[in-house]
Amino acid sequence: MKKNLVETFIDLVKIDSPSGEEEKICVYIQKRLSAMGVKSQVDKSGNLFAKVDGVGVPVILSAHMDTVEPGKNIKPKIINGVIKSDGTTILGADNKIAIASIINALQQVNPNRRRSLEIVFSVREETDGGIADFDFSLLQGRTGILADKATDVGIIELASPWIENLEITINGLSAHSGSPEKGINALTVASNAITNLDWGRINDETTSNIGVISGGSVMNTIPEKVFLQGEVRSFSRKKLDNQIIKIKKTFESTTKKYAADLGFIANNYCNGYVFKKSDEYVDRVAGVMKSLGIKPKYEIAFGGSDANTFIKNGINLVNIGDGGRDPHTLKESVTIADLEKIAMIFTSYIQSV
């Protein structure tokens, strides 16, 4: 298993697949599935779906095919049992650890002792969530697993937040910087609103952030427009909504004070969820880990994944730690030992009881 698994992982990370450019890796996965007699189909957004015959009600496996940048021309190397890039790109362990593990599991498990499977390889998870375009009515299964959490092997994610993206536009009035009283400085409006709000950790369940501020045209002109992008995330839908209302009201009152105009858009990025350790689908994953000598540990995450969208659609996918280190950086890595452990979890998970 070890040699084939590592070779598959190396093959995968060598295939460029930044968000929105997953075609080549999709073709590679389809060829590997076809070689095992598994048919697959690609939807209009590029998500890849496969059904695998087996025993009982299907369980669902999922992984995303895209990576962040810089993720082109990756040159993986192995040093003392650790797989990493040459330092000029990411490695792509996120989420190719999971893809390699799923392919490996299909190879390892005897078809006569394999659960029925429904497998979804998604696009654009790192950007705008292509899984949202997937037709979930195709799925009969209601439970499953994915590994998209760059933490220790054995971690089981019990909760993930609701996340709302914000786009705020302040429209003022331009004027020459020598006659500022003739203009309405959009930057002044934005900065006053920002300083009248709390940012960062709002409470134990909620965070709030402005991540992008842009505006102005030339240095000697009063900035007429300022554009802000940010987000609010919370494990409580009510607290998230309250924070967004507070932000909106503050910007509304500030723009009114300065006679500016406001554009305010809040878009749902993902729905949150909360599991219990005793939930059957969580307990099953924990049981698989215990059977392999891996001690389950439970965490909540302030980030989202494709699991959020599956759960929103009534499918309880459990997200687990994939053993990756330093995701989204040039230092990204995974040990061969951890890669093997994740592959073993997937392999054991799809075996019929």
C-alpha cells in the first residue's frame, strides 16, 4: 500500500489545479476510477461524481480538487519521511491527501466487502465553493466522511460556524485636495464607522473582520469611493445576525452624518453546524479510528469546508484531521506516516461490517 499511496499522492500534487482550473486533475481521477471499473460523471460546474456498488445504504466520501496559489509547477520532494514542495509553491496536501486516500481505499478493499459508495470530488472549495452547485438529489446516502482539516490525524470536527461575507461601499463626493470642504471624503466616512465598531473576537462564538479596504484615484483628490470587504462568523446564527445588524446600522448612521451614500451587501458563505460525540455518524468515525489504534480527539473549527454545504443539504459529513501541516503556505507538508494513517481510516471506513 505504502508505495502506491505515495506515488498516487505525488502524481496528484504534480497536477496543477488552482481554484477554477481543476480540469486536468479531474481527468486523472476519472482515469483512475475507470481503471477500477468505476463510472463517473462531471456536472456543469466541474464537480466529479461517482457511484460504487457495494453492501448496504451508500456512505459518502468527498474531497476537493482545487488548491490555493501558488500552486502551479509543484515539485514535491521527500526528506526524512516528510513530503514537501521545493519551497517556491504550496504542496497541495490540502486536499490531495484525501483524494489519494480515497483512490487507495478503492484499491485496497475487496469489492465483496465494500460498502456502497457515493463519491464527490468538488471544485473551487478554496474560493467560491463549487460544491454549492452540485445536485444533492443524486445522493441516497445521508452520512459520510471527508478529511479537510490540517490538524493531527485523529481530530474529529464537531462544529463549524455560520459565515457571512460583507461588501460595503461608501460613495462620497470628489474634490481637489486643496478644497476638501467641497467634497465628501469616503475614507473619512469609512474610518469613522470602522472605529465605532468592535472587530476581531466579539465573543466566544463570534468573530468579525474587515480584510480589504480600497478606494481613491489620485493622491491630490478627495477619495469619492471606498470599498470594503469583510466577514462575520459565529457558531450562533442569532449572534451572527446581531453582529451584522450592528455593523450595518453603524455604517448607515455614519454615512448619513456625512451626507454620503451606502451600499451594504451581506452574502451567506456557508451554514454552520454542531454535532455531538454521541451522534451515530460521529461515533462511527471514532470507532474506525479506535480500531486502528488512533485516539479520537474532538475540536470545533472557526473555518468552513464542503462539509458545511453537505450538512445544509441534510447529509451529515464528518470532517477529520488530515495530518497536513502549514496549509496555504510554502512550508506545507505531510509525513508519509500520516498519509498512511488517513488512507487506513478511509479504507476501514468503507469496509462493510
